[in-house]
Amino acid sequence: MWTVIYLAPDRSTAERIREKLESEGFWVRIRPSHYVAGQYEVLVPSGELEEAQEVLRSIL
């Protein structure tokens, strides 16, 4: 199951985060938000959530 880890303000930000997380070995998906037009959800597998959050903190 995939879990939203970050809500990016635009596609380019979501792509940048995906690239950095993938370079750390995480599986990552992005998709348009169903709730806010123009924003994108960054998702990781549920089992990798805690580790991915730690890496995300260093990215942001």
C-alpha cells in the first residue's frame, strides 16, 4: 500500500523530491492531488514511511 508523505505545491517540486528519494533507494510515486488543484502528492510504500520521512526532512 502506498502512503502520501508530502503534498508538493507543483509538479516540479514533486519531481525534485521524487528524484532525491529515489537516489536514496526508495520507491516513489507522484500523482495530482485529489483535493487541491495544481498540487501533487508524493507517495512511498507504507513499510518505508518512517525511513523516507527522515530523508525527506533532510531534503526540505
